[in-house]
Amino acid sequence: MTIYNYTAIKDGTNEVVKGKVEADDLREARAAVRELGFTPTNIVEEKAVGKNEDKKKPLGKMPKLGLAEQIDFTSTLQILAAAGIPIIESLLFIENDAAKLKIRQCATELRRQIMNGGTFAGTVAKYPEQFGQVYIGLVRAGEDAGELEKTLDRLLELLNKQAAIRSKVIGTLMYPVFVILLAVFIVIVMLVFVFPVFKEMFDSMGMQLPWITRVLMEMGLWMKKNWYAIPLAFAAIGAFIRFLFTWKPSKWKIDEIVLKIPVLTDLIQYSNFANFIAVMQVAYDAGVPILECLYLSNLTLTNHTLETRVEEATLRVQQGQHLSAALRSTRTMPKMILFMIATGEQSGRLGDMLGQATNYIDKQLDTIIDVMTKMIEPIMLIVIGSIVLVLAAALYLPLFASYMGM
């Protein structure tokens, strides 16, 4: 018998409970937790019970894999598994021949743990920071069902989809960020190097300068004298922005505000629910119970407001409500997706409809990104034009005034 530590939700409430059960394998442990009236969210093997029981061996160091590295690792493992190569030999191949050092180190540690008597899913579950709960949950479900090869294929498709969504969103935001940084750099160069050159000429005119010229001239002279303050100011601004997006109260408030901004709301919703529905589809096809599908899917949401509302929907499903009705109560998921989920529930083809919903979200996300790109270009032109106008006015207004006074 083996001891398993479990984390679960008590049926009918949102109370989180933890405990231990004894079972022969992970499938029996999950069934034992359900018999207690709990819905398991995480089950991890603790140690084996027997006369010749070994002491629990310490975990080795494993680097954290980025999304691209997870894709490389999973892709190689899936190809080798499809060829019928055992998991230990597959990991040995990756350990010796992977291009990236992190992937080789990861394969080395996984192989060591499995050779000491662990399973692939159980070993991966020991490294949640490196792989993430979604990866761990899907691998565990695939191994329990005896379909690890298919699960790796589904997982690879999911990781590629997440990488594509991230690339789309980052690509959309890179242009305005680049333009803003370029504009700031040009303004600093003008204030520090150009405006001080005109100071002597303006002083020789002996005339009263416009207020905008005086302000920018003083700023330029101060920045030239205290040049070290410029990188410090950028560092302070960067640290402040990072603080806003990492401190929970401020991040939660930002997450709430962005959902009220037109167009940006659609981008946030569809980019979050693209990952949400994709994970739900993969988990459902792997045979994971619907409550655990919701739990794994909710881990992909990056917006706290959406995450909180989906958690409420999960409780409704736990209390017996249909999935589509529970998600509809969140008032955040697009109506077309809700319609597809409801149709899938009624026809018994929920997995197929989740796949259709994923395709629909991808198309909508592409449309939203195209619209945002077209909107950003004129906005950036207006911003750059306004900056150029202010700088030019500050330099040429005194010259125009002197010519008119001659």
C-alpha cells in the first residue's frame, strides 16, 4: 500500500480540506477521496509502506522550464513515446542529446527519480514550480488512464496554442511600447543636447521667452547637470510599474479596471478564455472529471476578476448546476462559447464542442488584434505628432516673436 497526501474541496461547500489515504495506486487514491465526500484537486504520493521501506530521498535540483523549453521537452518525449520507446530510455536520450542545458538537466533528474521507483506523473508532480499544475494534472490523468502517449500529444497541442496566444498578445503590445520608448528617448535627447545650445542665442535676444520654452529649457539644463538622475528615474518607474502588477491589491484593481475599457476588454477576455477552454478540452478528452477540468482550467486565468468569477461557477457545478448555466452566471464568458458548451452538454458531445469553441476564440482573437493594431497606429501618430509640435513650438516661438518685433 502507498500513502497519498490529498488536497480537496468538501462537497456542497468551498471548504478546502487536506489529509492522507492509503491505496495501491493513484486511481484508487482519487476514488477513496471521493468516497469521503470530497472533490480532489491534488493528490501526491508520500511514501511506500513495507518492511524494507526506504527513506524518502531528497529532491534534486531542477531548473524551471519556460514555455518554449516545455514545448521542446514534451515534443521529444511524445515522439519517442509514439515510437514505443520506454520512458526511461526516452529521458536518457533527451539527457544526452537535447540542445538546451535546462532540458538535459530536467531529463536527468526525472530519470533518476523514476529509476528510484517513482512514476513519471508522480515525479513530475514533485516539481510544480518547474512544470505547473496544469501540466502535472494532465500527465497524471493520462498515466492513470493508460494513455500517456495521447496525453503528451494533447499537452503538446495545448502548449503550442498557449505559445501562439502569448505571441499574438505580445506582438500587439510591442509596437506601442516601442514607439513610446522611442518618443521618450527623442525627448530626452532634445532636452539635454538641443535646448541648451539655443540658450545663449535666446539670452542674447534679451526678450521674455514663452513659458513653454522656459520650462523645457530649465528641464534640459537640470537633466544635463544631473544626468545620473535619468537612469535612476527609469529604474524607479520600472520598479513602480512592477510593484503595481505584483502587489495583489493593486493588481486586482487593475484587473477589474481593464475589463471596463472597450476593445481592451475583449482582448483580455478572449486571451484568458482561449487558454481556459483549451485546457478544459484537453483535460476532458483525457477523461478528467469536469470539476477537476474546471480547477485545471482556472489555473490558466491571469485576470483575478475572471478567476474569481470562474471559481464561483466551479462551486455552482459542484452543487449540481450544469456547466453552461454556471459559466453563464459569471457574466464574463462570450455568449457564443456558452451556447457551444450548452449544445455539447445536451448532445453528449462536450469535447467536440469545446474544440469548436477553441477555434472560434482563435478567430475572434485574431480579429480583435487586427482591430487594435489599426487603432494603435493613428493613436501613435497623434502622440508623436503632439510631442514634435510641443518641441518645435518651444524652439521657434521665440524666433517668431523676435522677427515680428524687428
